[in-house]
Amino acid sequence: MGQRIGNEKITRKEGYLYFIGKDGYVWEAPMKSNKRGRKGKVGSEKINKEKGYLYYLDKAGYVCKAKMARK
């Protein structure tokens, strides 16, 4: 599994996808089924990304990283 690197807890809303943007902040984007939603920055904590890692939000709402497998 991954390693928790974020200290800020993000509360998820139904109908949104969450990702870490190029700027290092957590963003939310509406799913296709969510017609009224808007894309926006959610987190205030900046994450410094490293090459070779996958960044995601775990079930608890914290940012985690996992080493990607090389082929």
C-alpha cells in the first residue's frame, strides 16, 4: 500500500473525483453524472511530488503516495 504524507483531512462529497494537480494542491472535479458541480481547489496543503510515485486520497481523506511499478 501507500504511505500517508498529508496532514490535512479532506472531506469527500458525493459525485466528485479528487486528484492532486500539477500545482501540488488537492482538487475536486464533478463526475459526468454530476451536472451542477464545478471544478475547484479543496486543500490548502501543498504536496511536493516526486517522480515515480502515484498520489491519491485514501478512504480516510488524507493524501498518500505509492511507488509505481516499472516495466
